[in-house]
Amino acid sequence: MISPLVCGGFDVENDNMAFKPTASSGLSLESPEALFRDIRTKTIPGLLSQQADLLREYMKQAVAEPDVALQLSTGSGKTLVGLLIGEWRRRKFGERVVYLCPTNQLVHQVANQATSQYGLEVNAFVGKKAEYSPAAKGEYSGADAIAVTSYSSLFNVAPYFKNPNVVILDDAHSAENYIPKMWSLRILRSEHKNIYEAVVSIFLNLLSCADQQRVRNDSATAWDRNWVEKISTPKFLERIPELISVLDTRLAKDESDLPYPWRMIRDHLPACHLFLSPREILLRPLISPTSSHAPFTEATQRVYMSATLGEGGDLERITGRSKILRLQVNGWEKQGIGRRFFLFPGRSLSESDTDKVIARAMQKGGRSLVIVPDDENASHYRDWVKEKLGFPTFAARDIEVSKKPFTSNDKAVAVVANRYDGIDFPGDECRILIVAGLPRATNLQEKFFIERLGAVAMLNDRILTRVVQAFGRCTRSATDFATVIVEGEELSAYLLAGDRRCFLHPELQAELQFGIDQSKDQKETDFVDNVAEFLAQSKLWQQADSQIVQLRDGLTRKVLPGTADLLRAAKFEVEYENAMWRGDYPTAFDSCRAILALLNDGALRGYRALWSYLAGSAAWLAFKNNLDGFDQHARTQFAAAQKAAPAVSWLVGLSRIEQKEKSTPSRDEALALQVENLEKNLESLGTAHDRKFDEEEKFISENIMQDDHTKFEPAHERLGTFLGFVSGKIESSGSPDPWWILHDELCLVFEDHSDGKSDGSIHVTKARQAASHPNWIRENVPLPKNANIIPVMITPVALVDKEALPHLKDVCVWSLDEFRKWAKSALQTIRDLRRVFPGSGDLEWRAVAADRLQAAQLDPASIAGVVVSRDAGRVLKVK
């Protein structure tokens, strides 16, 4: 018998020994694949072929790369791939590894998978830093275990994880929701009213009178909710000292999260952009300056994992990294994961009948997930579910830590706002998914680029990623299946267009095409019956499924226009942001010019305009830092921006940045503004079908022919909106009939005399009434003091009483018959433009619209000319 070993008086065989033996792992470190084969505690048989292939590619190409992206289809096991890379590097090189997840719920899910299925020891870090387990912290610091935590735990002002060697980003596409927050000051009017109003007061007088009114009143109209403005860099620069003073004072004792991003951007404001809307203010840099965040940028390697990485450099823009090596495996070019049955009830049914289909689908499915673009819509949906169905509802915050509150109910609805990833419902957890609204812009910066600047091409890749992620929330494995109900005009129109679907994966294209075909000429009961067959996975559905497979096999995926240019430009965009952040404006200007040299695809006109503007802004900052000659560079680039996108009203006049007085909007600027307003109106009326547009056109065309003023006047007002003007009417004593604001310095105010007798005459009372309208407008409608307000009388009368004529010397008179003919022609022009309208932000359509409006004399200058040529003295005869 061997005697027990005694060391310094301690019996090694004693359970209470003071020292623990140091054991080597006994696992192969030749590769992550070999390491996994040696793990005996795993409960899965081994790696899938695509997982092994991707790990081998990583070993061949990426071990020494600082940034590498791995793309694996949903359900293909990317979590295991990422964890194995992290575990191998931890053991092989002694590196500290942080594995990032979008939500705390996913942190727990990944940690549980790692230990229970893969045989890996990891620690989950959630909650406050002070509550982290000392043992878990010690194991991370000593590189003894992978730390699994959320994006927000790394991307914050004072993270616990200060020095990771490897950062693994799961669902890397979702980083767009988390990384920018660190450098984004978002002031919500509903939550930070005093701060919002204080900041608005700094910039209010830079806005047009109409826009000032929008901000002051927080109007609930659809147009005003969608309005967003950017304060141009030259003007913003002038007011930075005042902004710092206001925010330093207001945030000194503020207990919200606002002081944290303010601390990050306060000393770098020239590199930031300020966006205003009636409901919030956003202050942020264009691209997150992650190079200034040591825990991220000083890591030896960053690994990005996603099923949808994009192809146009969007991952580089989101993460602030200039070069990322992309790896993916072949074999998934056609096939997808799971099966989705798409319904487009709006293609056949009214809104009320669509609601019935959704309600009955929710009843059949039991648990449902609803994805909407914003909190307002989420609140509406939750109220609707409670009223119609009485089911319990859950917000994203209710299920982020655990889905159990939702999945423990047989009947429940989760309603999440602006969350297109991060919450998964595999298997029987959820079979009904409703996606309402197109996820085009998730913040004010994106909204401005799309709706005001027409730079939608830069975000097409990101929009497609969001769409794909949204549709995949309930199909996470090969055996999953879910009904997907598409709701909302914009999303339906986006997907109904074949020239947009062609950029999606063939499997998704086929599913959408099948759903679109099945949704045509259907009754409410047809939709509900088809849902029942699908949920039962009946023989009828199996036959339908084979049709989808046949469709898929005949489809291919196309690349978005401008993708190659955008990918090449991404490197210089990141370099531009880094230069701006450190105040090196000449280098930032040079980066802008390098970007402009690469953006040659015609689809990128709006994006070229943006970078010409940014080049001008960088040059202006250089000039203000006493670098000679850069003021002319600024003007040249601002002029180039306007030339690249002549139909964008915001760009007009930027080359006049030294002018102290606000000049009257130019002819081009007024027309561009009209086209943008027209675009918003067409968007609100929908493009998926003609129902809303036809109803509005019918109301105007029918009532404009009525002599009854109670019918004529509303149609007259809505005609102005239909044509892209700001129109209004207030029913009060002495108020005029409709007014049309053609631009900030020109307003037509009408006196509608549609019920006048053609053989009668205009009396003095009516003349005085029309002549007084400009005074009423000045008192009640926000316009500059020097605005040209033209009173216009629309009447069938051709005679005027002698004593009335002096009161009409400044009044224009438009024959009722001529006005009606003009209105009929105007409606036809708008219908023609709608026929070719592809959606908001398309610069080619804006240019076509501007040309057609001018040709039809419907632009502001032409309408003003038509009206002014009809002065009362020339049109009317004295009785």
C-alpha cells in the first residue's frame, strides 16, 4: 500500500486539504472542432456539417484576424460555433472571452445551452455589476471561463469588462440597437419635457414658421408625426456653447439615463448631428465611434455571428470597424429553416375584416407575437387584444429575462415595439406572428436620411435584414412552422413588389409568393380555414408545401443596387467618423472625397448627396478652426450635394451659409418641398391597393362640383393637401375658408363663394370679407411677418357692385368653372404620379414628380402666377 503524500504537514488525501492540485485540461487544442470531440459531458452527438465547415474556414483564414464575421442560417447552430471559438481561444491562448447577447433572456439561454448541451463551463453576467458573483468574476479575470453577458454590459460608460481579449457578438445585426445607444442622447418629449423644450428653444428660430408650429404643438396629425428636421452643421456649430450650458445645467442632477450618453458626446459635439421632431430630439454621431471604447477596440479579436450579415458594409457601419473578414458555408443558397405560411388579408379585405381574421387566428393559435414599429402602435394593439379577445398581453420588458410568463398561458399575446430580433419563440411557444408596418427607420437619423434626404439606398440592406429577422422569430429550427400575417399598407406594398422580393433568400421569396397568391380574392372565412389547415399540418397543407418548394427551386437571390460601392466605401466612412471624433477635420474631409469617388451607382444619388453635405460640413469645421481655403471647399461640396439631389428641399441654400438673413425660398426649394409633402400624402394613402386613394380622390372630385359650401369647402381644403401643400381651415366667426401655404413666405387664403348665383354680383360685405382674410391669417397662422398672403375669391359671379370694387383691389378672383377644370386636371396629374410612385425616399420619382407638376402648372410658382393674373379689376365687370 502506498503511503499518503504529506506536504508541509497537510495530508493530500484529506478532503479538507488547503491546496488544490492544478490539472491540465486533457482536451485537444488542435482546433475548436477537435476540442469539442474530446468533451465527454456534452449531450449532443457532435457538430453539424455546416458547423464543422465554418470552424475549419475559421482555422484556415481567421485565427489572426482582428475582426471576423461568421454567417450561419437560423437554426444551424451558430451559438455553438461561437462558444467553441471562444473556448478554444481561452484554453489555447489564455484569453479572456466575453460572449454578447442582445437580451438578458438570451444570456440565460446561451449559458444554459453551453452547460447542459455542450459541456462547456460559462458564467452568465446579468443585473448590476455590484451583484456579480465574486467566483464568476474571478473565473473571467483568470480566463478560466467564458463570460456570457448582454451588449449593454460592454457598451456603457463604465463596464465591468474592461479588458477582454475576445469579444463574440451573437446576433451581430442586432448591434444596431445597442452599440449606438452609448453615444446617442435621445430626449423624449413625453419623458423629459423640460429638457426637450429647453433644447428646442435654442434652435427654434432656425426652423420655418410651419415647422415651429409643429414643434410647439406636438400635433397628432400623421404628417407632423413623420416630420423630422436636421440642424445643419454650420448652424449647429454656432449654438454648441449654448447647448452645452443648457444640458450641463439640466442634466447635473437628472436621475434618468440621459447624463451617460451626454458624458460620452459632450466634448465631441462638432462630430454629432442634431435631429428634431415634435416628439423627440436625437443628438448622435453618424457612426458609433467605437475606436474610442477600449474594451471593444483593444480586444485581440472580435467575432460577429448572424444569419443575416448584409453585403453592403452595413456591419462595418454599425460596429465602427473599417474591415471585417466574412466567412460563410455553402449549401444554404436555396433552402431555409422551418416553414412560414404568409397571409396578406389587406389584399382582399377591409380593415375591419382584416381585424377579424387576426382575432380568429389568435384564437386558433393560442399564443401570438405581434411586432410593431413603435410604442404608440404597441399600445394600440394591446388595447385591441384586451377589448376583442381578453387575452393577457406582454411587452418586450415582460419577457426579456424569462419567457415563462408568456409561454405558461394557453392564450396570450406578446406585443413588442421596434424589436425585430433578440426574442425567439421556437416550437410550440408561438405559432402566430403578426408583423405590422415596414421597419424602415428605427430612429430619427434614419428617418431623416430616408424621408428628407432620399438616401434610402444606404439603408436598404438594413431594412431587408430587419424584415428577414422579424419573419423568423417563430421559426428557429427545421421542424418549426408559423403563420405570418402581414399587416399595414407600407409593409404589404413593399412585399407585393416583385422587384423588392428578389433581394430576399429564395425560400423566403417562395413563401411570400405563395402567400400573396393565396391572399387574392379571398373571404374572411377562407383565410381562417387556411390557417387551421396550416396549424394542423394537414395533407392539404403538405400539398401546398410542395408548391412552395417548387417555387423556391426556380428562384435566385439578386444583389441590391449599389452594394459593391457601399461595401468599398464603408472603410472610409469609419475613417471619416474616427477623424471627426478626434477633431481632425481635414482628414475627415479627405475621407469624404474618397467615399464620393466610390459612390458611382445611380441608385446612390441620395447617398452621394449626404456625403457631399458631410464633406461640406467637415470643410466648414476646418475653416472655423482657422484653416484657410476650406470655406470655399464647404460651399463647393454643399452645392454638389444639392446638385446630386435637386429634388431635396433641405439641401437648397446650404451654399449660402454665410448669409445672416433668411432668404425667401427659391423656386426649386418650394417645388422640392411640395414634392416631399406629396410623397408623404401618397404614403399615408397607401400603395398596396387603391382603396384609400380612390376614396380621397372621389371625395374631392365629387364635392368640388357641389355648390353647397358645406361640401365644397372641405373638398377645397383637402385638394390642397392632395397637391402637397399645407392646407387648413378653422370654423370660427370671421375666419376665412381654406388656406394653402405654398411655402413659408407665400400663402393663398380663399373666400369660397360656390353658392353664389352666376347672374348675381359681389356685394360690399362679401368684398370686405375676402379683403380682411390676410389680417386673420397673420394673427392665427404661423408665417413670417413679411409673408406674401394673397386673398383669392372663387366664385361663379362675373359682376361686382361699384361700392364693393375698391375693397377688391388686392383680391384675386378665380372663376368657379375654371377652378373646377383646373382641379380635375390636378387630380389626374396626382393619379398619374401615384401610378409610378415606388415609396418614399426615391430621388428619381421626386425628379419626375417635380417635372410633371411644373408641366401641369401645379407647382407653387405656377399656381401663384395663375392666381395673381386674375386680379379683381380685370376679371370682374362693374354692375
